[in-house]
Amino acid sequence: WDVRLQLLTVGGVAQIIDIGGGVKQYQVLVDPLLLAKYDVTIDEVEETLQGTNINTPGGFAYDPGEELLVRNIGRPDNPKDFENLVIKKGEHGSIRLHHVAKILEGRKVPRGTAGINGQDAVVMTLMKQPDANTLELTERLRVEIDRIRENLPDGVTLHEVYEQALFIDTAVHNVIEALRDGSILVVIIIVLFLLNLRMSFIILISIPLCFITTALVFSWFGMSVNTMTLGGLAVAVGELVDSAIVGAENIYRRLRENQAKPRGERQPLFKVITNATDEVFTGIVLGTAIVLFVVMPLFALPGVVGRLFTPIGTAYLVSILTSMIVSITVTPVLCSFLLNRKLPDIERDTFLVRFLKQSIKPVVYGSIKFRYAVVIGSIVLCLWALVVVLTMGKDLLPEFNEGSAYVIVMAPPGINLDESSKLGIAVEEAMMKVPEIGASITGRRTGRAEGDEHAIGVNISEIEAELENPKNGVIRPRAEIMADIRGRLAEVPGIITEVQQPIQHRISAVISGARTQIVIKIFGPNLGELRRLGKEVHAAIKDVPGVVDDYVEQQALVPQIRITPKYEELAMHGMKLTHVLSAMETALQGKIFGTVLEGERYFDFIVRGVDTLREQPDTIANLLLTSPTGAKVPLRAVADIERSMGPNEIFHENSRRRIYVMCNVAEADLGSVVNQIDSKLRNDVEFPEGYTWSIGGQYEQMVESTRTMTTLSLVAFFIILSILVVEFRSFPLAVIILLNIPMALIGSVLALVITNTTVNMGALVGFIALCGIASRNGILLISHFITLVHDEGEDLTPQTILRGCQERLTPVLMTALTTNLGLIPLVLAKGEPGKEILYPVALVIFGGLLSSTILDWTITPATVWMFGRKGILRGKKGIAGNGELDLEESESTQTE
């Protein structure tokens, strides 16, 4: 009471659910034998107590010159005073309450117990308010808990069993590290490419400006900066300089070209910068627009997946949009201030740039010469990637590395609380033999906590434990630890267990209402047949590789006492059914008829039958009831009382009865396990007419999310294609630009295969983001080819294509390298807390951008020469040049 009350005063705490110990009550325990002796019924006792434990107002009385408040005191200072309440007048005097009942201070009939490390304890679960910051609230709670510890009585201790903040704190720290390391790598690659501090500063200023703008946007809209939003920035950190690189590099190159001209032909600085910015404006804006369009489907993702990825998408989009605005506003201004002095000659590229430009010369010419082989080879690689990705393992989300274990223990339905607690303690003791748990504290909850909205039976125990580094110093993989826990729990007889992690468990529960990753739902009208089918389905799936924690939902027949009214006898005695039901509720379960105030504390005052009624159920039949005529009627005269078997629970879904068969997945992917289960159910289990089944849980969410993303991505793809066709006035050119997407798929799939990573929503989100990133390279090349032909009067020859590739080599490679180097801290962080979702996103972008950048120098020149020449000659200003003859001549000149 005291600890709970003090913790509730901490700002941000919404609710505290406590379980264990005992809840104090004042009880009026009625003895059926004494009721019979004094010819008193249970409803007469209840009637006597009604309205007695309250104070009522009496208005006001008046003395000369003053007003007196009148209070009618019905609530006694000591509940024992009720013992003398008169129930009725008997033959030998008044029959008082103490003649038929005892009034004592007792404990509410428990429906749950708790323990720590196998010892009885009170376990409190603190729930935060929706807008409270978890880390800040946890820090305030730690301070308050330390203060409470100082005033605890001897022998009472406080222990923290599980803190979500530890995982969040580690996750945020890891993501910030990735953000920092990625930024450093981006700085290094830009400096190495440019070897010019002024240019490096102009480009790198985009990073802090984007971070600040994103933080301001989040602040304006009341959004929190958390692991997911920081993750969005970590994924985008390398891309934040892409637009600035394109803009600044083109300005720098044009300024050097202008400087190389005779003094009389040079243009003013402002005009050169304006023209250079305008030259790449279309590429920058179109590239950013494509990124925005392809990422938009993230915001339509349903359920938990949407809640996880929306903050990533928001941070990513805001930062990328900011980088575009910076590149066309701040970057030109900084160039005008910092690049107004003499620049290095146009021929004086850095050694690295000169080497790369020479290296791609045979690649470009070779791709044009062997263009058919290049196209066919690219098609073969794309088909390989498509086949592989369709046959790869699939999951909804990557597994989190929470550093905690969450175990659910299910004893047989019908077991009592004491026996269930013993089994829970046995499981605790088995778990403590695991090295990573033996060094920490386990917390157990058996049954239902007082005031808990999560209704579970007394046969269910939940156990949480932090996974700490064991004393032997051997750090094992998470999967090995979980397998060790499962193996030790298998030695405890008579139970079913689930072994998960706390957040993973809650995600499964939110997605489907079930606790496991896979839920097989069986629907039908008859409960017995549903239970039979459940057992048959369970037998069919339990040997599927990867299936763990498999069991049938515990819908079973349990022992019951059925009290069924005899309607004819009730009518004969003139008794109402509600009268009988109310009396039975009072006798067996009890009714609260008031409260007892002790200082600031309130305790229930309850009337019910003595424990003998529950411990010796046969005595219920002799309980006396009062008929309207005043006659005393035993319960057996108006009701049949019998022992029977009945269902412990009945569930409905979509207005149909159903039963679940549930399981988790370990050392396998969700998609392949579900496919095998589906095959087993179709081939090995026969469902009668009227009975149907479906597979739900995380698999259902995975299918729905994938369908949503695929549909909306196709819509976005056609919108982007339309924009490119309108902008470049050529369908072939638009398709050539988008060829970078299948080229990116090759590297993405290869990266997933090499790292043994399944296709999950993180990987899918990464590929969608990659589509926009990869397309920008094609836009830069095609738009520059058009500029060379129309603005500089070049003929479209292989030499022109080579020149365009060489002049766009620096921005294309720099943008690709900065993006990929910015992702390296995430790519190298598989399984680290906070990076689990970001890892597949980064991995797919990394591999895809690598392949698309490499293949871009072959597939784009080849396809431009085969299909894009008319489109480039047409450009935006009408057809230029003199057609096919010059092109063929230039080709033969080059390739002979």
C-alpha cells in the first residue's frame, strides 16, 4: 500500500498493478449450520447489513446564534460493533449477527500470487501515461525507489526485475553511435574525393542543417525523438549530402571551365553559379521527388508494423527534403562566397578522380560495343535475383535483442492457485540454472492481479528475467540461451511453456490477440469437435522444423458444481429466481456492502459464507432461503445441485466459436514454417463440413503489410514513370532511368544471401527506399547527356556518352559512396539492440546501391545507345542533329 501510493505520486505513472501478498478485508462469515440452528436465512443476514455501514446527513439544527450540522453515524469505529446488530426476534430473544456469523479481519480470496527468485513476494507492474517519456520517467522512479528503500521496515527489500528503459537506453545509444560513425565516414570520403576544404565545407554543412531542421519539425508537431526517428536519420545520413554534392560539384566544375576561358569570354560569377545550379536543378528535384514518392507507402502500413516504420519514414523524408532545399539555396550562396577566388585548373582533378575517369573509359566503350551481351547478361542477373528473393525465407520483423526473457507457464485448467504457484516456482528454479539468468533476478506472477485488465486463469504464470553476462564470462548467442531455457523447462512435468522476449510477446499480442507468432484458428459450431480438431492439428504441426512452444489453446472440460433452479418448485414457494441467485452469490462469492475507513485507507466490508462452503461443497444444499410467506426453504428444495464437467472458457471470433493452435518459430523463418504448416493441414487433417481454418498471428500481418506495400509501390512506380516521361518527353529514356531499380535488386538479394538474412519488412522498406536512391543516378546521367547535346552542341556519339559519364562520375560515385559509407555502422551491427529493424534496411540499400552504381556504367550507355538516342536528341528543345547517319558513323568510327 505505502510503496504503491508513493510511486503513484511520480509524474507520468498512469497505473500500478500489484500481485502477491494479501488484500485486507473485513469479513462477515456466515455459518450455514448456525443459520439452520437459529432459523435464519442468508438473505436475512444480507438485508440486516444493507445500509448499516454508512453515514447519512441529518440537515441542520439551531442553537441561539449558531447553526449545527447533524450527522447520522452509521459506520462504526470498529467493525466488531456490528456483532450486536439484530437480525430478527426469536423465541428466546433477539437473534444477533454474532449468533450466526463471525466478524473478523481477513484476506480477500486470492486469484493470484507472485514471487522473486522462487520466494513469495509482491510484484508491481508500473504503466506509464501515453505521453510520458520512458527514460525520464524511469529516472524519476529510480530516485523515488531509492528514497523509499531508506524507510523500509527491516526484512523488506525492493528489487527491479525488468526495466524497459534499459533496452531503450541501449538502443538509443547504439543508434546515436551509428549516426556519429556514419557522419564521420561521410566526411572522410568527401575530403578524399575533393581534397578541397572549402568545397568539403559547402557540402558537409547539409548534415547539421538537416539534423536541426528535422528536430525542429518534430518539435513543432509534438513528435518524440526516439530510436526509430534517430534510425531514420542514421539511414539517411549518407544521402543528406547527395543533392549538395551534385549541385556543388557542378558549380565547381563550371567555375573552373569559366576560369579556363580567355578573360574576355568569361561570364560573371553569379551567372555561372545560377546556370550551373539550373543545369542540375531538374535532376535534384526529380531525384528527391522520386525518393518521396517511393517512401510514401510506408505511411499506409497497418498495425504494429506501421507504428514502427512510420517514424523512420518521417525522419527520412524530412531530412531528405531539407537536403534538397539546402542544395538549391544554401549551397549556391556558399559557393558564391567561398569559391570566388582562383580555382585549380580544370585538368587538375585529384589523383583518385583521374584514375576513376580513366578506368571507366574501356567500360563505357565496351558496353556500347557489346551492348546486346550487356543487356542479356543484365536480364539474366535480374531473373536470378527475382527467383532467389521469391524463394528466400520471410519474416514479419527481425528478432529484437532485448536482453530479457519472458516465459509463460500454463498448468492444466482446473488446477487450484496453490498448486499452480508450486509449478511456477519450479519453473523459476529451472530458469535460474541458466547461467545468464542465475546472475539476475526473476519475477513471477501467477494468476490474475487485482485490478489487472488482462484476465488470465490461476493456471497461468508469467516469469520475466534479465539476461546478464554470467560469472564464467562466456557470452552466448540469444538463440542458444532461449534454446537452453526451453530445454530446462521441458524437464518440469505437467506444464506448457512459451519462451519469448517481453517486447516480442507484446507485439504478437497486439497483432492478433494471441501470445505467439503463429496462430492457427479453427472455427465451428461444436466445442467438443473443435477441441478434437485442435488436438489433431497440433499433432500434425508439432514435428515441423522450426516450430517451438506449440500447444492447443486450453479450452477443456473442468470440474464444476452446477446449481440449476427447479422452476416448478420456485413457483410453488412463490420465490423469484433472482432472489435465489442473489442469495447464492452472497453465500459463495460474497457481496461488498460497505467499506471500513482506517486513516486514509479504505477496506472492503464483505458478507459471505464460511470457507467450509467452498471446501465442502456438499453443504451448499442445506443453505436456507426465505420464501415470501416467511417459510424457510433449503436450497436443495428449489434447485438441483450436481457435480459435472463443463468448458473452462468459450471464445468467439466474428460471431463464430473458435479454438487456437499456437506456436513460435526458432532457427527458421516465419514464411517457410507457415508454408509447411499449410501443407500439413491441407494434406493430413480432414475438417468436417461447417468447420474452417485460417493461419493468423504475425504471418497474417506480414501478408497484409506486404500486399499493402506492393500495391502502393506499384502505384508510386507508375506515377514516377509518368513524371519521367513528361519531363524527358521520351518513354524509352524514362525506362532507361528506372533500369537502375532491377540493377539494385541484384545487389540487395546478394547482400541478403551472403549475410543469411530473411526477407522481412525492414528489407522491403530498404528496397523501396533504394528504388528512389538508385533512380537518381540515371536521372543525373540522362539529363547531362541532354545538356551536352543541346546546350553545348555535341553530337551524340560514344565519345559524348563517355564524356557525360566521366563528368558525372564524381557526383554519382560520391553520392553512392557517402550513402553506403553512412550505412556501414548499421550494416556491421547485426543483432545489436536498437539496430535490429535498421539492419535489414541498411543492408538492402548498401548492397543494392553498390550493384546499381557498378552496373550503371554498363547498362546505361548500352541501353542509351540502343533505345535512347532519339529521346536524347529530342530532349526539351525539339530534334537536334541530323539523325541516324551521324550516329552510325560515330559508332563505326569508335568501334573499328
